[in-house]
Amino acid sequence: MSGNPSPSPPPDPEIDDDTKTVIGIAFGNTTSSIAYTTPDGKAEVIANEEGDRQIPTVLSWVGSEEYHGTQAKSHLVRNSKNTVAYFRDFLGKKYSEIDPTNSHNSAHPVDIDGVPSFNLQQGDDETVSTVSINEITTRHLIRLKDSASDFLGRRVTGAVITVPTDFSDTQKEALVAAAKAGELEVLQIIHEPVAAVLAYAARQTPEEQGVDKNILVADLGGTRCDAAVVASRGGMYTILATAHDYGLGGLKLDEVLVDHFSKEFIKKHKVDPRSERSLAKLRLEAEGTKRTLSLGTSATISIESLADGYDFHSTVNRLRYELSAKKVFDQIVSLVENVVKKAELDLLDIGEVILSGGTSHTPKIASRIAALFPESVTVNAPATLATALNPSELSARGAAIQASLIVEFDQEDIEQSTHPAVTVAPHLSHPIGVVIGEDNSFHTILEAQTAVPARRIAQFDVQADGDVIVRICEGIREIVVEKVERQVNGEKDEDDSEDEEDEEDEEEEEERNRVLKVHKVIAEAAIRGAKKGGKVEVTINVSSDLGLNVAARVVGTQIGVRGEVSPEAGSA
Amino acid sequence: MASVKISKPLPALPADWNSESSFIVHAPLSPAVHRNLSPAGPHFLAHARRKRHSRTFSEDDRIQAQQNVKNVEDEDASEISEAESPLLLSRDPKDWKNQDHYAVLGLSKYRYKATDEQIKKAHRKKVLKHHPDKKAAVGAVDDDSFFKCIQKAMEVLSDPVKRRQFDSVDEGANRDPPSKKSKGNFYKGWGLVFESEGRFSRKQPVPKLGDDKSTKADVEEFYNFWYNFDSWRTFEYLDEEVPDDNENRDQKRYIQRKNNASRAKRKTEDTARLRKLVDDALSLDTRIKKFREEEKKLRNAKKDAREAEEKRLAEEARIKAEEEKKRKEEEEAREKAQKADSKKAKEAAKNAVKKNRRVLKGSVKDVNYFVSGNATPALIDSVLGEVDLVIAKIDNEDLQTLAKSLSAAKGADAVKSTWVEAVGELVKKGSAKAEDFKVFAA
């Protein structure tokens, strides 16, 4: 009995429509994940009924029974013709546009009026029904939604869904329609790299979020790899460049292990296990072995009756695996280098690296990418940073955070906020800064690629009594290459970089530095009568038409200067 | 926006700075590149807000700050923020039986109405404020007595059974009935009383006292409910403490018995108190009197109506009877007259018929039965027999016309032709047969 004399029944989750419950969904080609935000604003990934946080994007039918996730994935061995996998990228495309390579081991798409569809046995009888990609997607989203609703105990009404940066508008529309068919409102579709950045930004203080830097996001998935350079300026994100490789991913690494084990099996039993069904078994187990190798230095594989009734047990160590997979790693590294080039930046311009996607667990990939950048650059991957978030969960977390930010918005609000009139903004082509120090060096206050209108405040020390000058300049970034005598430190990182550096060991090494120089002076302001030990605060305000507003004042006094630089005619 | 602190100094103003103005513009900014911002993250949403409402940074900062302040205020107002009196803060946690648990958690305006959620929140808030660690950090004396009070209050209020026991004896939630002499609004004063008493009802919702406009059924239901009140109120909270196990067993049982007795006694008293309360309310309730009067009026109205109706009916019956009588008398008179008339007519007709018959028989006799000389008796018989047959068959009117034409006819031939005509007519009418007539046959 309750102390409250009128115990009201708990709100029925089916009826209570006033409260919106929103989640983030990372809809991947290989796996999907769902996340929600706790009342204190932290994003948490939801495990489905089977306890999986990475839910394979696989649906399978046996009779009228529908399987989803890990259960469906295991059907790839026995029931591959009724199992649909890797279908995300088919959504919203015409049959003629899709690449069905990855579907060779599962139900193969067929052309129904240009829409990719699947012929599946879905009933208890032998009849084959045709299911379009849109219906498959709807089923998948419903299963994800139901898992989240079960976990939260409230009916999920809306979601933010992440998609790759190359998802076309028709694909987005198809995704929204598929979600709507499953009674799930898509609040917003955001790009995976931005979601990953958001997931990390959510751990930071507002000050840290405001720090300007270029973030490289490498999204290494199961069937494809994407890379993007995201400019983070005052917490706003602009994608500067993207690169995609549709053949690269975790499956390629699985293939490496499959080949390795197949050879071993042939050596032992003189039987090639690469028949369709054995291969499916081997693939499934090799994936597990790959995961173990990301954590430990060796892993075992054990498959009963792999081929011709022979059982297969074997062990592989990480070094062996990394050597075999070197080609794949090289491709990933070149993808990363490529995207930086595409953004017209230098590797030195990158301030932070985020590795996202399941393949990012591989330590060698993280260390290879980390080797590209100076040591000061954080590489957010489990192998290189102990505090890194789980790379498989980044998209879902980012989506959940975005969902919690816009949950109170109306549909109209969201549409207005994502309208091109708001999102398309002029970005500074050159950094703006002031000249400081004895050597008159350039100090950036507003980075290049900052969206305007923008405002920054900087405080400078005053060294001696007297007058000081605030010289506002546009800067230019140069890469200075210096030849320096290389200190012999070959032994230090012998085991992972000996191949590349053996020949260079004795040579002079190039040291590349990023230097900012004054490009042109915009304005000068004189501040008279500053006291030693005081501080000068400079506020720079750039309006959307590139007008510049400068206010410089000595902190705690009335001394100050204000000035305005009108925009160049026709430049805005 | 927070400012970035840069430790390097600004250069000194060069000696050749000779401008009057302290701000010189050299060149405009380089042209910008248009790019797409990713519509995600809190800072983008701030940007979108500024853009949509075309606010500047400082305007937006100000508006957001105002909104935040408002939100915080709203939150505080909606939550529990009662002042803590020094008396409350200095309570002895050992005296928890007399402690007002709701006041300790700052819920004294909600009391039995406070939801579990409110209690939880209030407790959290109070714990944050009064935790001994926090006090120690501030450097205050190590005094956790109020914290213990908070914990005890939570212990009681978070347990549904204990909370009911406390609610049963929570004096703070009781409302005294308005005194009989006070001129205040009956419904307002007593409504609150019944609302607070209603918290003990097992049956929910409790009917409301209502107001002047309440229907009789509602009022009756209200008093019925209160006279059959089913209360969950218990008085365990006021029990004398039962001594520990190691004490005398008899003593323990004695106290338990005493407690049970006092609980029962209190319960009886409470029932009696409530009964009296309802009696008082009923006696003061002007609606009862109003309803009674209305009923009386209604009953009287009915009676009057019935009497009037009876009177009207009696009058109507009387008028009807008179009319009937009159009508009957008239009818009788008319009938009498009619009878007399018809008798005369009948006699006249009879006479006429006799006379006609005589004429008819006379006519044949006058013409000597249509023969010359003495007529044979057989002939006379047959002629008279046919005349009788005609008389029997002919109706009165035809008889008269026949009699007339016969008296007009002169001579045997004319009389005979008249007879033949009359017989022909009779045969034509179908009242006589042609073969019956020999003499008068055509």
C-alpha cells in the first residue's frame, strides 16, 4: 500500500504520448547500434535482448520466424539464401547502381522495377515472396526500436540516424520513409564522422569544445572505409573533405585470416575448405579470431567438421596476422593520407584523429595512423589512448547526443535549423590573428575555415608600462622543411617500424614544421597607458558579410580602442 | 565565450606611430569560401538560433542567460525550497517520534499528497545540503544530528507501511472544522476538513462536499459516504515502545496488550470523532433544510393539484349527468309523439286499404264479374279469388292507384283492362305469377 492515498497506475507506455523518447541509431552496413542519453546527459549504448551492443545488420527468415542480429548472422552458414546482410548501402538506390559483391554469401538482390529486392521464403510453405530493400530496412529499424523500447521501458518515438557522408538525398529520403513505415520519426540524419566528433566532444568541457582544430575521422567499417577531415571551430563542425573506399574494411581482414587458415588446413588434411558452406563457417569464426587478436597477442580458432568431417583447431599470433594484413593496412593509411590531401591540408594541420568503426580496434591500424602524425596529436583509438571510447559505439553515441539536444524541437524547428540558409555559411579563407612577442610572430585568434559570423576573445600580457600595439593580420600557413641530423633511436620502436626505417637509419631526416606567417595586415590599434602586469583583452568579431569588429581594452580599466573594418565590396 | 589567455606580450607601440587616431584600417579581409556546416552539436544549434532570430553574439548570450536564470528559478520554485527554521535544524534525532518528517524534508505544504518522486528528490536535495562531509569541508563542527533527522524522515516516508502509520497521526495535515459561530463560508471551511479527513478513506476518490448548487443526490451520496466511512487510519505510531527481548517476557506482553488496547481505543475514539464531525456538518448544512423545504413544497403542490383535479372532475360529471337527463326526456317525448302519429297513420292506412279492397271487390261486382246475365258462382269465385290474390300481392301505394283508376273506370271493358294492366304490372315486378291469373290474363 502506498502512502499516497490515491496511487495512480503507472503511465502506460503505449498511451503516454506526451513524453518524447528519442534514441540515436547508427545504421551501419555491417552492424548497427542504438544509444540513449541518461538524464545527466551521458550517452549510453543499449544492448539488445541478446546482449549485443553491436547488432549485426542482418535479418534472416526460417519459415515465418524472423531472426535479427547475431542470431540471423549465424544463419549465413545454414540458411544463407533467406538471410539478408550488408543491405544498408542498397537503400534508396536503383538496382543498376548497387554493388552486390558483399551479398554473394547471403540472399542476392534481384531487380524488381529497378528497386533492389530479395526473394525470400518467409512462410511455412515453400512459397517465395519478394521483399524490397525498403521493407527490409523497415523491419531492421523496427527491431532496433523495439530493443531500445524494451530497454528503456518507454515507447521510442524518434531517432537521430547516422549515415555515411556520401549518402545521397534520395537515400536519405528512402531511409526516412522506411523509418516512418516502422512508426519511427527520424528527427535528423547526421553524418557518421560528425557523430564521432560529437561523441568525443560530449566528454569535454565547453572550453575544450571551443578549441579550434582540424579533426581527422577515419571510419573503418566492415565492408567499407570512409575518412573525413572535420574542421571544429568554436564547437561548430564543417566537413572539409571526405574519402571513401568501398572495398576496404573488416571483411578484407577476415579474408586474410580465412586464407591463412585455409592454407593451414590444406597443409594438414590435403582438403581445400573453401567450399561455400565451409567458407561461411570459416568466415564467421575468423571474425571472432580477428577480434581476439585486437586484444591479445595470439588467438585460436576452432571449428568442428570444417570440411570432409575434419575438425580444425589452430592458433595464430598477432605478428603473423599483421604481416599478412599489411596490404590492407597500407590501403587504410593511404586513404587517410588521401583525405588530408583532398582537404588541401598538410598532415601537420590535423590536430586530432578519431578512429571509428569496428576495424579501429586493430592495434596496428591505430599505430600506423598515429605514426603519420606528430606525437602531440591525439589518436583516439583503444590501442593508442587508454581513455578512448569504444570506436564501434561512436556513431550511435553521437546520434544519441544530437537526439537529446533536439528532442524538444518541433519538426519545423529542425527543418529551419538544417535549412541551407542556416547551414551554408562563409568560412574564412585565412586565419586571423595578432602579431605578438619580441620576434613579431603571428598568433592565430580565428583559424582558417571558421564559419562567420564568429567571435573570439584573447588576453595578452603586458610586459612593461607604456603603449602597446594590437596589429590584426591575416596569416598564412607554410610548411617549413628542415634537414636535421637524425638521432639514432632505431632500437626504440624496432618491432613495429623496422621495415620502413631500416634504410633511412643513417640518413639525414627531414623535419617538417608548420609555421604561420603574416599574410597581410588588416588593421592596427594603439593602446596607450597599459600598466605592467596588466592584461589586454582583444575581442574580434567577424560578421557574416566579413566585416571585422575589433575591440581592445586593458582589463579592469576604461582604456580601450574600438574599430571596424568594412567588408571588401562584393566579397560577401 | 571564454577568452583565450596568451602569455606572450603584445609589442610596444612603435615610435613612429604618428596617427591621431588610435585605429588604422589597412585592408579588408580576404574573400571567404562558402561551405556547409554540419548541422549537429550544441554550438551549431546556438549558431542556428542566432541566425534564425538574427541575433548578434552578445544579444544571444544575454537572452540565453535570462532563459537559464528563469529555468533555474522555475525548477527551484517547482521543487521543495522551504525555509529551515533554527528550531527544526536543532532537533534531536532521538526524538524522531515527535518529528514532523515532512517538515524535515521541506515538504510540509504537500504532506500526505507528496509523491514518492517528490520525496526522493527532496531527500536528495536535503542530503546534498546537510551531508556531514560537506559540513566538515566547510570547517563546521562535526554535527550530523540534522542529517540523522533527514535519514529518519526518509526511512519513514519511503516505506509505504511506515508512511501510512505516520500519516495516520500527522497532526500537520489535520484541518479543524470552522467554529459554529464563525460566519465563514460553510463550503470552504468544511470542504477542507472533509478533504483532509478523506485521506484516510480506503475508497477513493472521496466525494466532494460541493456547493449551493449540488444536487440532492450528490449531497445524499456525500453524507452516506461519510456515515459509512471506511478508514485505514491506524495508531501504531503512538505505541509505547516494546522493550527488548532480554527484558521480562510478561512485561513485554503486558505492554503489547496495552498498546493493542490503546490502538483500539484510539480507533473507536477516532470513529466517534468523525461521526460527530459529520453530524455537525449535517446540522449546519443549509442545503438539507433547503431540500426538505423543497420536498414539502413539492408534496403540497401535488396535493393541491390532485384536489383541484378532483373538483374539476366532479363538476364535469355533474354537468354531463344533467345533459344526459335532459337529452333522455326529450327523446321520450319525441318517441311518444311519434308513436301516436304512427298509430293514426296505421289506422288510416288500414282504413284506406280496407276501403280500396272494398273498391277493388266492388269494381268486379259492379261490372257483374265481366259477364252479362247471372254469373255462375264458380265464375264469381274465380274472379274474386284472383282479386284476393292481387290484393295479397299488391302493396299499399299501388293498391291506392289501382283503387283510384278502378273507381274512375266506367264499364266492364275499362275495369277489366285496368285489372289486366295491374296484374301485368304485378307480374312484371315479379310479385305474382302470370299463370295464376285466368280472368285478368292479358
